[in-house]
Amino acid sequence: MSDTSQPNPLTEILTSLRDRVMGVSESVLSTADGLLVVADTDSSHAESVAALAAATLGVARRMADQTSVGALREVVARCGSGHVIVMAVGDRALLTVVGDDGLDLAALQRESPATVEQLTQTLAADVAR
């Protein structure tokens, strides 16, 4: 049985991103094949978001390959009342960020590389144990 009083370092990283970037409302970390790892969400169905993120990034990677525009960095969906951004976290994980209409995209672009790196290192350390 796990100790629920111990904070999950992955959840803390997601929460920190929400605290640092105005407009980030939810985030989901999943495996590249669409399985939920951890989520900082209240309203989205995290398992569905994880699965859809894998499909989204898969299609976008194929598009990037076919158009020869370089390695895919992220997929941004601008919706009627917000944004959904899917980013690769290494080769084996995905970060999906949901933002409201006031999402500070510039701040997200500044903050996301450090967040992705923290997630990558934390996942690698967990696998190494």
C-alpha cells in the first residue's frame, strides 16, 4: 500500500506549472501509448485525455515527417474557450496542458521546456529504482 501522505513529485511538477503560467487550468501526464500516469485536473476525464493525447501526437508526428519541417515540438489546439497543448516528454511520455481563454501562451512556451525536463528526470529516476 502506498503512503498517500507523501506528495507525488510528478503531481507537484504539474501543479507548479499551473501556478507559474496564467490560464493553465489542468494538465495530464501520460505514456506515449496513452496510459494515464498522473493528472492535475478537476473536470476532465484524465484517462480519456491521455488516450487522445497519444493519438494527437502520433498524427502530428506523421505530419511533421511528411512535410519535412523538422522534429515535432508540440501540438496546439485553439478551441472556442481555451487551448489544449500536447508536448512530448522524452520518447515515452506526453504532457497535455489545458488552458482557458486567457492562457498566456508566451509564458507557457517559456516555462514548458523546464517542466518537460523536470518530468523527464523524475520519470527516469523512477524507472532507475
